[in-house]
Amino acid sequence: MTAIAGRTAPAPVAEVEPAAAQQPIGVRYLGHATVLLELPGIRLVTDPFLRPSLGPLRRHGPLPRPGAIGPVGFVAISHAHPDHFDRSSLRALAGDPLVIVPRGLGGTVRRIGLRAREVVVGEQVSIAPQWTITAVPARHWRWPGAWRAATIGYLIEGPGGAGIYFAGDTAPFDAMAELAGRADVALLPVGSWGPHLSPGHLSPRTAAEAARRVGARVAIPIHWGTLYPRSLERLPGDRLSEPAARFAVWAERLAPGLDVRVLQPGEATVVEP
């Protein structure tokens, strides 16, 4: 089992008033694994993918416009697959974000003109007074020829037990249990980009089990409803919306009391402290 707690490394931080720590957290699901988090004094985007297509995959739902997203201070990248690590989307972001990536991707980020901070599992970076982001384990496949970078998730923690778990892209793993009591909000992948779930992913059921395992109060399904092969989108059944709906059903069975918020791509919610 891989330990999650780790060392702290300095990074540029934003000024936050102490009273702001108890402010609500804004969560906007932009599609696939891209989420905009608005924390006290911090704007952070996960795995930005802002393009209308990727090879044979076509985007469904609104196309996120960088101008509408606004400036961001931080980006968290989970792994090197092109639907999660897209250089053109990174270039399009407004502001001067620090891009936090698994070890091995920092050079690529710097070559496109952005600041990078490489991390390994257990490593912690300060992103604002009283706020940190920690690289946590994930289990996901790596295709031949891809960057030699591990797949990770992130735990963003602030004062008063305000923890947000971004699972990235992962299958279930034992060390999820180490997040219990630290993850108030869980951003959990529940689908894939085709009609069948490939290895290395959470299904709606295992995502519900993960939410229970980490003890989240609020769960928001991600990695669904966005990318789908053009030739398969006319097949019977609503494969695009099905994963999130099934996650809500499984969560009701396996994690009673969990506040499940199913956001369509482009929709937002506010999590009160």
C-alpha cells in the first residue's frame, strides 16, 4: 500500500484572509475530467481538455471557452493520456497558472511556456496560506509510447477539514481508505469515452464504493457525458448520460446519506462548509 501523507514543498501562493477559509467552494464541471474549483483566493482547473474533438471522439455538451473560464492560478494534471494532458488546452488558459504534474511531464509543460511543478505520490505543495495539494495514488493503464509518468490523483486540503479528492482516472485501489476523514468532496470518474468501460477505470458501482471508502460528504461524478466516438453515438441507449445516473443509484444503495450532485457539462454547484 502506498502512503499518501508526504513532505511539503514551497510554491507561489495567493494571499487569503483567515475569514475566507470558511467560504463556500464553487465546483463547475466543464466536461470529461475538467473541473474548475473556486476556493478561497484560489482558482484551480483539473485535467483541462477544451477542444471539440480528439481523434475519432467528438465532444458533447458546451465547449468550454477559456475567456469564460477566466484566469486560473493552478492546474492539476493526473496523467499523460491526451484526453487529460492536452497541450493546446493548457496554452489556451488565461492567467499564469502553476501546472502541477506527475514527475516526467514538467519539461513538456515548460516548453509550451508555462510554469511546472512535478510531484510524486505523497508529495505536498502549498498553493495558498492553509491550503495544500497532495499527490495521491491511482491505478490506471499506461499505453506504449506515452510519457514515462505515473498516473496520480490529488487531495486538496484547507482549514476546517475542507478536503477535495480529485481521483483523476483510476481503478479501485486499497490506499483509497487512507483518505477517510480527509476528503469532504469527491470528484470521481464514473465512465469512459466509449460504450464499454476499459480496464483502469471506476465504474458507477465502484465509484460509489470509493465515495463510501473515502467518507466523502459530497460526490460529483466526472469523466462522463463528454467524449464519444462519432460512429457509435447513434446506438440505442443513452450511453452518454447513463454512467452518472447509474452512479447516483449505486450511491443511494452503497453510501446512504451521500450528497450526490450530478452536473451536466457546463453546470456548477456550491458546496457549503
